Amino acid sequence: MINLPELCTAIEQSPAVTIRFGNVPLSLDNPLRSGTKSMERPGQILLFFGNEGRYLINDGQEIIIDVPSDIDEKSVRFHVLGPCLRALLGQQGLLVLHANVVLINGNAVAMAGEQKSGKSTLTAFLYQANCPLIGDDLCAVFVKNGIAYVHPGIPRFKLWEDSLRALGKEPHSSHFIHHEFQKYALSADKSISEPVQLSEIIILKKGEHHKLTRLTGMHALSTLGKQTFYRRSVKQAGVSIPHFDRLSELAKIVPIYEFTRPWDINRLPETASWLMQAYQDNSELV
Amino acid sequence: MLELNDSDILLRSEEHVSCDLHGETIVMSIKKSMYYSMNKIGGVMWEMLSQPLTFSQLTQTLLKRFNVNEAQCKNDISEFLNGLHEQGLLHVFHKE
């Protein structure tokens, strides 16, 4: 058995998702997409992690784990709570953005951007300044009655060593999230347990000054598309129509901004303050 | 370069998805997974191309609807249609 304390346990009701050990096939029949790291067919995604095992995700309801008996527990948690979870959320029809979500002055703001654009670090600074965390890394969005909502995610940050030190925390190898991926887990309070209305999506960019610029039309749509997981699989699996529809629906109802900021880890407290001030007086959110 | 005659029949391809966003018509080619943006007149033409029509019908309708010079209008429409054709978003049927 492996503990997954980050997830909620279903005690009195039937679980929304079952995660269990079992036999996972080496391949899928008639795949729509087949690669060295994954295969996909309607309702099934098979993920390969070399000598760390295989995982099968079924119909947005089940994750089956097939790993060597001597597997490191951290490896299983890393794969289940990362790639498997986002594949499962995608099967459930959710649009999954690679973003951190934080509550700023009552507004749920998704921070997206390229790898190493500082999503988690900036969010962690905002969290330290009393902005509740809604989710780290995975932002699962759904639209109901014309309003976009985001599901609360796992209450922890995944941070590089320099980010952790900038936050005044001492790195310790026991907090590595994976033995080959030297990010550290920093836990956060789970203060939000229900879906929250998504106010804005902010794309982090390198710049000289702090500035928020509203994106519209194709620029907004193509930028939003780049923040989703499985872009390649969407293209290859021929499921681009629902994906495009979800993206355009979200871009219509949630404002998307580009946020340029000085690229200096020592200036992150200033960046967090600037953003909180912008939400307090609404001066920059045009 | 696609040479268009007045009697050529035009029809947009089904291999796309599109939406209207903040006043722009955005079309994505399913085959190429590329986005294309159209302004107001482009959006009107894109809508008209959902049904088969001749090049002449398209140009005459736009000339009536928008106050533009005929030669310039034909030139701009040809350029737009060429772009669509290159991206696999337009079928052109030459009438015998």
C-alpha cells in the first residue's frame, strides 16, 4: 500500500476515482496515438515510465498501477499525482492547464507560462502574503452555465532549491518529490475544498517592468492553447474539435492577461505586492 | 497561385473548427492544427463559403455590402481565397 495524503478519501460515498495496483498491459489495441512514453485509445491512456513501471488510466475513473515490488514510494506518488492525474482529468472532459491557481483579493487567478517561468515560486510568495492556494501545477477547469470554475488541487508547491531558499526555507533531501527530479515539496494549507469561479488567467513573461496586458482574439486563444497539457496528443488523436471548443469557450468568458515582470528572484516579493495591489484597486486589469 | 474565374465554384473545407472571439473569426485547420484569424470582411466571406457559390457571386455580394473599388475588391478576395486554399481550407471546382 502507498499513502497518498494529498488526496481526499471517500468514506461514506462511493469514490469518484479508484487508484489501485494491478496488471497493466504492455500495449493497447488499435491505439489512436502511440509513442515511446504513452499510448491512447478512446477511454484509455497507457503511460510508460521505463523501469518505474506502467500506469493505465480508464474512463476518467480509475488509475491502475503496475510497478516493480521494490519501487520507491515517491516515484509512485510523483507519477500518480502528476501525469496520471492530468490524463484522468482530461478523460473527464476537463480542460487542464499547466498553471498554479491562487486567490488574490477574492479572485481565483491562474498563473501559467512556460517551464521555469516562475509559476510555483510566484504563487508561493503570494501564499506567504496570505493569498490562499487553490492548486499547484494542474489547473482543471470546467464551464457551467457560462461560468468557468477551477477545481481545488493538491495543497503543496513543487519548488527548485533557489526558490525554496528565497522563501526563507531550508532545503532537505527528504522533501525531494522524485529522486531524479530535484524539486522540493512544500506543503500548503488546504483551505479551499470546493470548485471556485476562475477570474483571470495570467501568462508570466520576462520583462523590464511590471505590466499586465489584456490578450484578445487569436493571440488570446493561441496563447491559452499553449498552456494545456497533451497538445501533441490532442493533435494526433484527432480529438481537436472538443479541445478547440473548450479553449474558445474559456477564452470568451475568462480574461487572459500577459504579465511581464523583472526576471529576478530577489524581486519576487515586490512582484507579489504589485500584483496584490493591482487586484486591490483594479488599476491594471483593463 | 490559384487563378480564379468568375464561374468557379467555391466551398470551404469541413476540416476545420472555428469560433468568434472578441470580434475576430478564428479558424483552426484540423489537419495542420494551425490557427488563422480573420477580420470582419474575412469573417463574412468565411460564413458565405459554408455554402457553394461562384467567385462572381462572392465578389458581387461583397461589392454591394461594402463600399469598395471593384478591382481592389477582386484582388483582395483572390488573395484571401488563395490563403485558404494553400492551407487546405477551401475547395475550388472549375466549371467546364
